[in-house]
Amino acid sequence: MVNLVQLGLGPLGQKVVRFALQRSGLHYVGAVDPAPDKVGRDLGELCGLKELGVTISKDLATALKGKKADVAIITTVSSVAQQLVQVEEAAKAKLDIVSTCEELSYCQGTFPETAAKIDAICEAHGVSCVGTGVNPGFLMDYLPCVLTSVCQNVEQITVRRFQDAAQRRIPFQQKIGAGLTLEQFRHKVSDGTLRHVGLAESVRMIAACVGWKVDNFTESLDPILATERITTGHRMIEPGMARGVEQIGHGWVDGREVITLHFRAAVGEPESADTVEIRGEPSFKSTIPGGINGDIATCAIIVNAVRAIRNAAPGLKSMLDMPVPGYFQHL
Amino acid sequence: MVNLVQLGLGPLGQKVVRFALQRSGLHYVGAVDPAPDKVGRDLGELCGLKELGVTISKDLATALKGKKADVAIITTVSSVAQQLVQVEEAAKAKLDIVSTCEELSYCQGTFPETAAKIDAICEAHGVSCVGTGVNPGFLMDYLPCVLTSVCQNVEQITVRRFQDAAQRRIPFQQKIGAGLTLEQFRHKVSDGTLRHVGLAESVRMIAACVGWKVDNFTESLDPILATERITTGHRMIEPGMARGVEQIGHGWVDGREVITLHFRAAVGEPESADTVEIRGEPSFKSTIPGGINGDIATCAIIVNAVRAIRNAAPGLKSMLDMPVPGYFQHL
């Protein structure tokens, strides 16, 4: 039996709660979300389940009063700088930590000072901490690293995540800018709300695994424009409007591009697929036709990582140095 | 710098030596093979390389005299009962162990008493030990377990390794019985020389990951017969002769088949591919068209596991509880 505390109860956090409670051996003893419309409500009721007898608290200290917890699941922010305080609080409460924070997934490579701080805090309190999710955390970093296990040499790694967003929920279509004018799209890019966070972390994780000293990382973000009227999504998209986004991360060693992470999500995309292509000995391609549903996968891997983090040594972990966070029915 | 000892210098062991020496930071200090035509020869010379100044010894004690070694790479037998003595000797010499022994890859599930013995020996001497390879060790167990990480539920796992053996080397075609009469094929099956070892281990590893209590394991082994003359392999195969082998492992829970491992290797097979199919939430299929070359992959993952086993805690490990054994250029 593992006792959980949930930090962050947006749509993703609520889904994680529902997923965790479908496993046997996982149990919530506390929940935190400072939003005034959530504090004081029952966790189960908020998540569309039966009452759990767990009241949502405004902070972790209140949530843990008189409770014995083992693991904090954090689904709050993308920035590791903002995550730091929450990690510190949880570690001091002797909780192992599993987090959706994108930058946490491999801050060892992108924010080494913050990573060292988190590692020290975790070691001092004998707890372990990992950031994961479908991407970053799985499709564009962990999975390619796993696939290199059968390689005697690796020269280049390309990962493609291409998604037709037509079947996805409205917030996802909005998130990728589908239906925006070029001006609206650029505005959302400049205010930072239309951006997949994690390509830098994924590039650094692959590089650390293979042993490449990436001396240059570049990233592009562009709208994918409709060339004809599209009616397959939740709203009509006229020619010239954005139907989605294309974001590419490039990792370079000595002027040679060794890692390419190609993310495309758009309404009317001809084919959805997740592909890892390795050039080396042997060269091969691994494809998941249709691709992996991001919402399900992120919430599932967060719950699956609970077992793995319980079995990990203290400190800040990445997916590279954890036991396999495979699915489990019961703990 | 990691100092290696090689135990077993058949064709696979020799290839491992060549692969290991292509990485920087791996160094051989000793080698063991009791075959009279190998003892006393130089390891590099035997493996088709330049002289290494490492003499092949008849046993580990002789090989280690005056040497400081870190890891034993064992490429000798398929049976964990036969492997036990070698593991014990290496552990007593304070060597971490990476082995191709198929049954060792998940003896935790198939030979729990032997596994407990190995675990205790390794713990007592502060070393860690793992059995791996392309299969068992990767394609039919580790990789499917990794893929379940994005699942909220898993109902059924099917793995298919289909190989057209026409392009493979002669010993491989012989190993799978291509060109044998039905009688010759059955003879080789009954004397145990025509059998892929490891399906039981792979089923048990997946079951342990997901949490299935497999109450029945069955395995079939049949020739794939030529229905017309085949000329694509190294020898002509007449109708009615075997062109390869089909071996299927089935894992059952409460009368329901939850794991199916389907291995087919034959000359004239229409398509080579390695496929993992997961039925659950989400359901998806992951395919490597063309499949992974077994010889390269086994030798590569053995070398890659050296880094992972150095970072693992003492005891008998499986691929489930190791850090990712991804490719590395240098240690």
C-alpha cells in the first residue's frame, strides 16, 4: 500500500487521481490546490468520483497534518525554477516525488545548478524524485535511449511525433493554435502559451545516454498553415489560418546534427505516428502507427512511475537511471 | 576505465570482444576458454584483431592472477544451472557480471531457488549480475515492459519476431533447421539443439512487471515446411523440407491467454519485423520493419549492459530493475 498526496488539481491532476485509484495498492491521503474554488472540497467529488474523505488543502503542511504519506504526485508547473519550492517542501516531508514538470525531466542537462540543488535536498531527506510524462519523459527521450541498447554504434537519432489533431479534444486543438490567424498564432507564441516544453530536456537526455557532448541546441516553432478549408476539427479552418504547430529541436556536435526531434500536431495532418529512427549499427526504425494518446499516456506513466520511484535510490533521478516504470495492476 | 574479463570465446564471445574494444574506456585484462586450441593464445589474435597482450587462460583464477578486473562478461551456456558455478567464481573475485545465459535473464521467475542463490552470492560479495541479449533480454520482454509504461491498463501482450533467414549467415540457417528433412528436424528438436531458449523467461518477466500471476505456461515448437522449391538461402530447399522454425510461448492467467510470444525464423519468410502489440488503455502496436539483427544486437547489448551493471545495486538484477542499458561511446 502506497499513500499518495496530489499537488495540483487541474484537468491533468484530476485524471491522474482517477487513474491512480483504478490501481490496487494506491491510496490518497491528501491533496493540495490553492485555487479558492477547490480548497475545502472533497478530492473524489472534484475528480468526478465518489467522495474519498480527502479534503483539498491550500498547502502541503495542512494536507499532511496527522497523515502518513509516501509519495507526492505533482502536476502543477512546467518550469523547474517554479517547481523547486514544491519539491523542497515534499522532500522535507519525506515524500518521494513524481512530477509532470517538463523541465524537471532532465534538468540535469538544462539547469544543472537547480538539478544539483534538488539532488542534494532529496539525498538529505532520503527521498527520490523524477519528472516524467509522455513527452518529455517517454516518446522523444526514454524510448529512443532504450532502443539504442541493441546498438554497437549510434551516429544519428531522429524522433518524429506527428499527430492529426482532428480527433483530439477542443483544448488540445486550441493549445496547438488550430484555427488561429497568423497574427493570433504569433501572439500566443510570443506570450509563451503556445509552446511544447521539453525538447531541450529530451535532446540533453539522449546526449547524456549516448555520450555526445552537444555543443549547440536550436529549436524552431512555426505554424502549419491551412492551404484549403478544413472541416474535420471542432471548428472550420480557412486557408491561411493555422491548423497546428510544428516544433523541431536540433542537437549538434562539432557542427553535425546528431539529434533531431520533430513534433507536428495539426488538424488535417495526413498521418499520426510516433517514430524513432536510429542511424548506426544497426540502423533501424521503430514506429507506433496512429501514435500514442498524450493525455492517457502522461497520466498513466506518472502513476506507473510511483512504483519505480519507490524502488529507486535517493536523489534526483531521470528516466535513464530508474527501474522500468512499466504498468502495474497492484502495488 | 572498466577492466573486463571475457569468459567464453566461441563466435559470439569473440564478437563481444571486438565490440567492446571499439568503445573507449573498456579494456580487457583477462580471458578464459578451456578449449585446448584456445588456451595460451593471445585474445586479440584469436578475435582477428591485433595482439592485445592478454593470454587466454584455462580458468578464471589463472586469468586473474596479478590482474585487477571489474566486470566478467560470460558467453558460455544457456542453462542457469550450468552457469551457477561460473557466476559464483566471478562474484567471489568481486566482479560484476553480464551474461548471455538465456535462462539467467529471468531465472527469478523460472528457477527461483537458483536465482535466490545467485542473488545471495552477489550480495555477499557486493557485486551485481544480469543476463541479457537481444532475445531473451530485449525484444520479447524488456521492450514490451518499457512500452507498457504509457498504459493505464494492459489486457494482453503479443510479441512477434518474424525473420526471413535468407540473408543470414549459414550457421543461423542451420540453427533454425532450414534445409532439413522432417525426420532430421525432429531429431534435432529431440536432442535439444534446435530450440530458442528464453520464451519462458520472457513470459515470466512481462508477468512480473505487469503483476500477472501466470498459472500456466505452454510452448510449441514446429518446423515451417517448404511448399515449393526455395533457392534464396545458402542451400536449395525442396518442398516438404523444413525452411525454418516456429516457436510460440503462451502465458495464461485464469484460463485466459495474456501473453503470446511468437517467434518465426525461416528462409523465404515474406517479411521480417519485430512487433509488440499491447491491448489495453491505450491499445497500440510498435513495429520495427525489417527486424533487429540478432548477432549484432546481442553482442551490443551485452557491452552496453556493462555501464548499467556498474551503476546497479548489488544482487541479481533483471532488465526490469537496471538503469537503461543504452549505447555509450565511452565510459
